[in-house]
Amino acid sequence: MQTAITAIIIAKNEAAMLEACLSTVRWCEKILVLDSGSTDATAKIAEQSGAQVVRFTHSSFARLRNEALKYVDTPWVFYLDADERVLPQLAQEIQVHIETGADNALTLERKNIFFGQTFSAGGWSPDLVTRVFRRTSLRAWKGVVHETPDFEGRAAQLHIPLVHLTHRSVISSLQKSITWTAMEAQLLNDSLTFSVTPKTIIRKGVLEFLRRGFLWRGYSDGVVGLIEAIIQGINKMLIYIQVWELQQKPPIPQQYKAIEKEIAELWQKKS
């Protein structure tokens, strides 16, 4: 069937979110969950739901999406994350387009919900993501942190949003930041031509807060909008702090080894 579609969900330790996500893609002919190293019940929940489970671990989100694509044998593929939800109206709109449209891809607008509130500013709206593809048109995903699809042909933009239930708590936000800020820092360090100082770190964080909170009108989303702008400022500082760490000579792990060696030598002299 030329309109058959596979839903791909990339997940790691998403036991709390996965089941509800799966329930919104039952209309797809196939569901594939790529488990990227979960230590919770993510894979078990996926298997019990009837989804195909592929286990593959990699630090690059693009590499994970490309790996999952290898297992798709339907004419169409739909990528989504465990914290995203498909509304019935969106499912219908996708089906209508793949049945009647000539486009090779579909672009969705994400409705971002932070700390229980829908965001309309702060750089979070409009948030357009191309996630539905004709299988033969999708060449590959590229990028390490912010992956983008490389595909042939045109993409049609749909009207019904894809709901994104992100930043459900400060702790969950920090957990995500641990992963992606480290990757951002490594990429930035590879291209940066100057040394990071405390002044650099503070300036980058303040500018990010002002950009999201005021230039991009995050304040219009109320207290939550400003809280999110603060978080993004902190994330920016975390990136540059980690770049500073990577720039240290000798590397910090070597400095600790030298200290351990000095202590061991003191004990050798004592004996």
C-alpha cells in the first residue's frame, strides 16, 4: 500500500512518557521504537504495545534517526519523540496529504508546552519541524545536536500542531541539558578561536536571557516565559563553562592524575 507509514520514536529512559506517545500513533501501519541505551522499562513498554524495538546507542541524534530508517519498509515514515503527541486532527491531516498530495515531505508546527503552559514567544514559536517523509526521498539526517533532514523534493506545511510536552520540571530540563550542552560545548570548542574567560561566560548567559526574554518577547508568556529565558541563559553559560574546561592546559583529568601521583609518592616515601 503506497500510503502505509511507519512511526519512528527515538527514546532513552522514556518509560514515563512512551506509552501515551504510542497511543497517539496507533493509526500508523507500523511503529518502531529505537531504544538508545535505556536503563528503565522503555523497551518493555514498547514491546508490550506491539512496536518493533531496535536497540542502538550513539551520541549523535542524526545517527540514531538514520539507524532507525534502515528498518523501515513502508513508503512513508514519520519521526517523533516520546514527549510529543499526535492529535486526531493531525493524524487525519497527515493521512490526507500522503493519499492526495504530490509532496515528498510534510512540515509540522510544534506546539511547545513548558512547565504546563503553551509558549507563543521567546524563540519557541513558530517551531517548524519536517518529520514526515516519502521513504525514497529521505537521503539522511545530518548534524550532531540539532539534526536536520536531507531530502529530495518539496515539503508541504500542515496546519494542525504537533504537541510537545517538554520541560515538565526543572529536574527534567537539567537532565536534558547535561546531554546536549556537553555536545554543543565540544562542537564549539572545535571551532572557537579565542579563550573563554569568566567575562565571556557571564556575557553569553546574560545576552541569551535578554534575547529570549525581551528581544523575542518571552515576557509575553508571563512568569513562565521569563523563567524559561533564565534557564536558556544558564544553559548558554553551561556550554561556555564546559568549553573553558576543555581549553585547560594540561587537561583537567591530567591535573588530577598528577595530584594523585604526588600523594602516592608521599606514601611511598613514608614507607
